[in-house]
Amino acid sequence: MIRWRAGRRQDVAAVVAMLADDMLGATRERAGLGAYLAAFDAMAQEGNNHLIVGERSGELVASYQITFISGLSLGAARRAQIEAVRVGRAARGQGVGGVLLADAETRARAAGCTLLQLTSNATRQDALRFYEAQGFAASHVGFKKALGPG
């Protein structure tokens, strides 16, 4: 059984290791641990931005970030954005991803959200199929623009 809980500062290194443990993450997650700890601290201060981790037998097996966003569109809908969804290599193929998304949905509903949204890199074909099987619709086209250091 997986216990979902708020991530702690001491979880950051394990979460970063999960983020880096795939083809895309291996090339992107190269900052020193200090940068990730600073980002965790900033998330904690924002109030609506949370790291959630899944723990089984004392070991972190999955994580995601959830941000609650109030807005004017869609009749002033409150939405939850989930990012950095990861299931550790040893826990893949065991249904953890579905349980992770159910946990995110529960948290989103509890926060008064009427929409749960996520983005996934277009090259992650297995992930895209998984999200669609979990009831997510590829309803929008997303764009990103790298801003680089200020």
C-alpha cells in the first residue's frame, strides 16, 4: 500500500533522482541539490504549490507537484495543475500511476477545483496513452518559451 503525503525538504534528493531517471530527465535535471532545495523552499512559501510523495515500506516510490490556481475563465473555475509526475523505476507497471492520479484528483476536489490539468512532453508516447486511459483528454495545444537567466 502506498501512503501519499506532503513532500518534505529531506525528500528532495530522492524526488530529483526520480525526475532524472528517464531519457528526458537525464538531460534536464543537472542542477546541484541546492537549486532544488531553494525551489522546494519557494514552493512551500507560495501556499498553493505542493510536492506530494508516495511512500511504500519507508521508501519513496512516486511523486508529483500540484498547484491550485484560481482564475476567471470557465466561469471563474479553480483548477489544479499537476506536473513532474514520476513513478520510480522499481514501482512501474504496478498500478502506482493510477493511484497517484486518484490522489491528485482527491486533493483537487478538496481544494474546490473543478478541473484537473497536466502537461506531458509530446515525446512521452507511453505517458500520453496512460493519461488518456485515465480519463484525461488531449484538448489543448501547449506552448513553452524558454526565458533563460534574467
